[in-house]
Amino acid sequence: MKSVFTIFLLLTVALVSGYGRSGIAAVKGAKENTASGSGVLQATGQVNAPKGTPTWEIQEIERKLEEYDTSPNISADQKAKNRQLKRDILNGAFDLRELSRLALDKHWNNISAAERNNFTGLMTDLLETKAIFSKEQSKTRGKSYTISYKGDQYFDKKQRAKTVTEIFIPKDIVRIEIMYQLKHNGNKWKVFDVVVDNASLVENYRYQFHSIITKHGYSELVSRMRKKLAELRTQ
């Protein structure tokens, strides 16, 4: 079995001076020993969750990320494969329209259906360009940890759910709680928010967007997002 690792998931638009909060997605744990001494020491709870449950969908991200190559000096072809994998994960595992709706909050109701579609598309492009999945940048980098799967809670007639995991790093006596909020979309669960130690991705976006719209208007927000996307694509 391939080494299990914690995913570092950074979804940030960086429209103003600050950056978005980072989210750590810890998925699919099992007992494992590694030569370096790092890796999963123990996993408890829903280690192999039933297929179709929210926890299973989170663990499915890990299964897909086994193909993500973070080694140095990778080829151009592998870089392209990494980009495609990131795109597939974001679009397959995340409900980006719901994330966009919640991030705009009350301003969502003030724009047209076409503007909502355009905004969701712009958010998707930004997240595909800026999101980082990297085991090297996780808080557990080079350290052994245990992971507990706390199970799923359902709401709104089982149309919404949350699942919680907890990482414990014995060396630093640090506990990291990650809560995923999901929406039942079609025939699967999709993530629309990640909360790490009470820091919500959606709330971070909501603060940034509301601040810009209130001071400069919705068109200025879109303009800044397009400018940021252009900058990212030239890097």
C-alpha cells in the first residue's frame, strides 16, 4: 500500500492584501510504518467508511491523490497530469456553485442568473489555478500522527452533512480538527466548506467579498478576480 499522507488543501483567491485560510484534509488512514519515522501511526473510527457516505467521499480524495506526483524535477507530462488531477478532484469532490453562493452570501440574490454562472465559473478557474495539494506542505510534514474519523452527521432530511476528522501529532502534542461540510448533489456527496480548527474557507471568502462589494461594488470584485486569475496564469 502506498504511504498515507495528509493533504494540504489551500483554496485562496487573495483578492486583497490577505490570503485565505488553509484547510487540511486528512483522509483514509491505516497503521503504517515508514523508514523515515513519519506517517500514520494509527487510524480509528470509520477507517474504511461505507461507500456513498460523506466520510467515504473524503477518503476517495486520498485514493485519487495517490497519483499526484510531488517529487522534485518531475516531467512536463507529469505536471500536466497533476493539473488535470487537481481539476478533476476540485470539480468532482467539491460543490463549487454552493461554495460560491455561500461566499457571496446576500449579494448572490442581487445578481442575475447569468452573473451567478459567470461568477461560479470564475471561482472555479481561480481555485483550479491556485489550489495546492501537497504532502510536503502539510502540518504533519515529516512527523508521525494518528487520525480519528468521527463519523457523519446528517441535516435537512439527509441532504446536508458534516464529517469530522482529528489528527494528533504526538511529537508536538498538537491536535488538529477538520470538519467537512457536504451537500448531497445528484448521487454523491460534495464538499462546500472545510473548517480547520474553527477557520472556515467559506467565511474567509465571505469576509473578503463583502468588504470589496460594500466599498467598491460587485463589478470591482469580478474585475479583481479576473486580474488575479490572469496573474496566476502567467506565473
